[in-house]
Amino acid sequence: DKMSSVLDIKYKKPTEFGASIMASLLGANAHVEGTSKNHLFRYNVGLRYKTSKYLLTSMDVSGHYDPSYIDAQTFLIYNVTEKLELNFLGNFSSNKYKYIPLDGETSFGTVSDALKIRTYFEGQEVDRFNSGTAAFSVNYTPSNNLSLKFIASGYYTNEEETYDILAQYYLNEIDQQLGATTGDSVSNIGVGSFLDHARNYYDGFVVSAKHIGTFLKGENKLDWGVQTNYENYSYHV
């Protein structure tokens, strides 16, 4: 009753300078990579921005939607010697969502029983999701058949969901007689209101230290590793 998978990402180690950029109505992204003259230091940096503001205009409930997402990532490599390599990986992402609903009117039902609902809104929703990751690793290869890696990493996340939206609706029966003005209401069937309220805050912090080793002997391979974590999470409303 449970499925899981492992994603093993290998970051590119540049051998020459390169850059790219792309932009559209839904966002933009750019990256730059390169190496020092002696090829001991290499870098790979990327930046992305995305917005789905124009796609959300087709939602059932009309309103002012202002979602945005931005993240930056860097991967740095420094070769101290041929056998010793230092790596740093950093990532930060920020996701923001703001929504202000607008008053709306919808007609539904059948020819003999046509109804119209008018809804009025007050308030807004503002959500924020921020996260950051940093990892420093030391790769040491004393011989062709022995590889040692030491990793220290940290992860932090901060999430906020805040909204107060008051809705009031009026449900009316539509006049379907010949000669009546289209959409005229003949009677009120119901009146109601509801309030959506939330103040949700979540913080998470994880620090990890890890050692991985590999030893090769002929056709035999030995892998080992040890890891320790410190985790702290808090949630309040």
C-alpha cells in the first residue's frame, strides 16, 4: 500500500563558460556556468521566475489572482588537489499567492425552473512558502579503489496561510414568461453567508551530517555510510 522512489541528481561540472536565458508571459529563467583559468574552480548558477496569473483568469470564481514563484540555485566546485574536491550546493525558493475575490453572478437550472445566484465577497487570501537548502561536501579519493565523502547540510522552511474571506449570496428565481426582461428575478428563494478564516504557520529546520564510503576490490564492491540528523518542527494557528 505504499510506493516510493529515489531521485539521484548529478550536477554538471562545467569545463568552459556558458549562459542561457529564456522569457515568456509565464516567467523567465537564466543560468551561467564557467571555470577559472586554471580549472580548479568551477561554478553553475541558475535563477527562475514563474507566474500563473494569466492562466488563473479562467477560474470559476473571478478575482484578482497574483501568484509568483522564484528560486535560485548555485553549485560550486573547488579542486584542492587531484584527490581532494570541495563542493557547495545552495538553493532558495519563494512561493507567494495573493487572491482577492470579486462579486459574481451565475444562472443555472432548467427552462421551467431557472435560478440565479448573486454572490458578494469581502477580504483576501495571502499565502507565503519559503525554503532554503545548503550543503557542503568533501570528496576524497586517496586511491583508485577507495572513495570517501563527508557531507554537512541544512534545510529550512517557513510557510504561512492567512485568509479572511466573507461571502454573502442571494438565490433568486428567474422570470421565464414571454415578454419578461431576460434575467429578471420574480422571487427570492434564499439568503446566506459564510466566512473562511485561517492563520496557519509552519516552520521546519533540519541539520544533517553524513559520511559515505566505497571500496573496490576486483569484482567486489563495498559501500558503507553513517548519518545523523537534528530536526525541529513547529506549527501554530
